Amino acid sequence: MELYINMALLTLLAAITLAIITQRDLFSVVILASIYSFLIASVMIVLDAVDVAMTEASVGAGISTVVLIGTLYLTGQNTELRSHRAIFVPSFVALTTGGMLVWGSAGLPAFGVQDAPVHTHVAPTYLLESIPETGVPNVVTSVLADYRGFDTFGETTVIFTAGIGVMLLLGARRKRKRSGNVENQT
Amino acid sequence: MKLDVILRVTTKAILPFILLFALYVHFHGDFGPGGGFQAGVIAAGMVILYAIVFGVEAAQRVVPQWLVSAMVPIGVLVYGGTGVISFIFGANYLDYSILAHDPKHGHHLGILLVEAGVITTVAGTMTAIFYAFVQRGR
């Protein structure tokens, strides 16, 4: 059953990717990217990574779609201009990177194998000792907020920095609104 | 801008449930999937949906700009402050065992405080980014 769900989801992903590549209308690209995010979220649910699926659905399909549509509205640019420059270098870079990633994936341990390095290093300690040590049944939460508290603090600071940056670049026009409008008109 | 009546009524009906789901994801993060980050994004999504359907002025009457701007640093301060408290009581930075008499309760409390910081910053930042984009277009 899971195999067929995976096959259906991955086929849809490939179809959406092809549609994004061929599409010239940027509004359609944004909507297709939102659908892509929802499909990836479904793949994550099949892989039992519900936390990641939630994040992908809310950030990838929700917030970033809204922000991208806002960008299209602000710039007024709705169709991608046909570029007449040579596509040799970009396609070479893309194909080389993709080829190296596929080549590298051949060296990975098989999917879900028990003695893969990720499952033998610190994961057993977390799984065995997180409930006796922290009393939190969800190991993901105890790793994120407790064992890896410094990392999550760093992530929160990154979000803080991103918010401050966007507010400085786009917002903070309140006080100069009048003069700004006059400047725009001249 | 007046949108379709069905859209407005449906939005009004589901808004409280979106916020309730965000709070569930936040406070149930110890037991089920989710946590401060996801809950913050869902809560911001509620504000954004309200702003899209009813206009930004209406949304800013409920969630004013100053509150959103304040939430962005307050969350980081709550997170860092939790670490400083455990520092003051003689443990390592962000070691929650010291926060309560029973170390397990301390860990519970610490995770709750830290996640509260995360949800505050994330919800504030996402809404602030949306407000910044929308106000730019006026």
C-alpha cells in the first residue's frame, strides 16, 4: 500500500516539476510550487516525519506562497521574460550537481537499515534515555528543545534576524509616509 | 474590498479553530508532533488569512503592528532568559534540571518556556513579514 502511495506521490512531484520548468506565467509557478510543497508534506507523512510535514505544509505551502504572491503584486512582473542568453553554463552546472548527487546517493546505506551510521551514533542514547531523563514522551521535542537547546536557540535567533531584516528593508516607512508619497509622485 | 459572502462567513467560522489548533500543536508538543515553530506559523497563518479576507486594517486592529514588532525580540529574550535563569541557579546554560525540585519537572518547565519563546518569535516574525509586504504595496 505504502509503495503505491509513494509511487503516486513521486509521479505527481515529477509532473509538477516539469510543469514549473515549462511554465512562463509566474503566478502559475507560485501556485505550482505551493502544490509541490503539499506533495512533499504528504511524502513526509508517508515517511512518518509528521513534524517536518507540518512545517513544510505551513511554511512552504502557506506563508511562502502568500509572500511570493505579495512579491509578484509589488513588482508587477507576472511573466518570466524569455532569456536569449546561452543556457549552456546553467544547464552544465545543474546537470553536474545533479549527477554528483545521484552518484553520491549510491554510497548511502540502504533506506531504513538498522546499522546505518545515523542509527548507531547518538540516536540510541536519545531513544533509550530521553524518557527517563526528561520525562517527555515525544523524543523529537526533547531532542530539539532539551538536548539540542543551543541549536534551537540559534534557529530562533535566525528567525529573529530574518524578521528584523525584512522589517528594516520593507517596513518602517510609517513616519515618512507623507514625504515618501510625494517623492513617488514626482 | 469586499469578497464573496461565503468566503467571509467560512473564514470567520474557521479562524478560532485555526488558533485552537495552533495552541494544541504548541502545548501538545511534548506528547505529539509539533512544537513552538509549527504552532507559531499556524497562528501567523490565522492572522494572514484574516488580513487577506477582511483587509489589513481589520487585522491590525486585532493584532497591531507594535505588538507584532515587539513579539519578534521578546521570544528570543524568553528563550535566552530561560538559559540565564538556570545559569543563576548554578547549572549550565539551558540546563533545565535546576528549574524545579524534581529534575523531570524542571525539564518539562524548561521545554515549555523555551517553546513559548519560539512560538512568540515565529508568530511575530511571520506576521511582521506579511505586514511589511502588504504595507509596501500601498
